[in-house]
Amino acid sequence: MVVLRAVAFAAPLVVVLWGCASTTSPDDSPDMWLVDERTAADDWFCEPAEDGGWDCVQDPERVANPRPLRLPKPLFALPATTEQAPRPPSPPSEPPRQPSVSPVQDAPADPLIPLYQELAYQPDRPTALTDLPGSFYTIQLIALSSKEDLAQFIADNNLPAMSGAAVEKDGERFYALLAGIYTDRETAERAARSLPERISADGLWVRSLASLQAAIARAEQLPE
């Protein structure tokens, strides 16, 4: 019985036939030979077998028109890839519009506050006149002989609340009405010019706080 197998090398296909065991040498065995020349009698057609080997038949027609029924199984499956067309670049989007911001302006001064009050010194806490620096200045509007007369003057002229102090003048006690305390003479004079004419017509006095403090000290020495 003759078994047919094909052996594949890098060189052209070589088909070897093995026969049954024989005591003759391989070169002399009629059941074993090399196929190195093609003839009509030994045209063979081979294709992969299901067991991984080869199936060969001597068929001149299939040799002339080889159409294998089976192909070798691939060693591994390649992942399916779908080529995608490159996406066109997105058109540049307009930058977001920044809201317009108006320049910050200083808040206008309250028109309801008189300038002489706006320029006046404002201590952090209630402070006695005698505890303020003597280099400050004040505006003395008027000095009357009693507290009651001073209160009536404020009411008659519709004035806001103001400071007052008991001072000594020629050995007598008077009650002075002060428009405000200012850190320097220039500021005090500017505040004095802004006062209503009805209260500045009688003449007001821009005086140093040191002189006022001295007059207060003398008034404290007078008998009640």
C-alpha cells in the first residue's frame, strides 16, 4: 500500500512517496522516487487537509486549473478595523464676549451733608475737647451767656447738632457754639467759607484748639 504525503520546504515543492518496508535500498525501491519532472502520468494536485497535512491527487485537469477547496486556517484572527475618514477641523469659535465694565468712580459726596460737617474731624470714639491735639483748629460761631440762649440760637437758625463749650472771657463764663473741629487751619477756613450767611454775618472765629482749651480751663476755675 502506498501512502501519499507532501513535504514543503523553502525550495520548490518536493513530493516523496513512502512504500512498505523493503530490503532493497531506497534508490532501487520501485515504490519510492522523487518527482522532479512533470509528465502527464505524474501530475499531482495538492491542497491542505483538515488534519493539518496535505491531500494530493493525480489529476492533470486540476493541475492545469488549480482551485483549492480548502485553504490553510489562519494562525490568529486579525481585529476588524474600519477606516474612518479624517474629520475636518472645526471652525474656530468666536471668543466669548466680555461684559463691558464701566470704570469705577468715586461715589459723589452726599449733597445733604454740609461741607463744613464733611470736612470736620471725626474721632473713632467720643472724645473730650481737652483731649484733642492743640494743633487742631475750630470754628467758633457765637458765645452767649447761658445755655438756654445758645439752644434758642440753634433752633432759630435751624442748625444741626453742634458742639459747645463753657469758656472764660474777661472773668465771666460764656457758652461758645462750635461748628466743628479740623486738623489744620486751611481746612478750618475752607469749612468756614461754606457756612450759611445767616450764621456767619455776625462774624465767626477760626481759632486754634489750644486757645480754646486754655479758655475752657479758665472757665472751670470760675465759681458757679
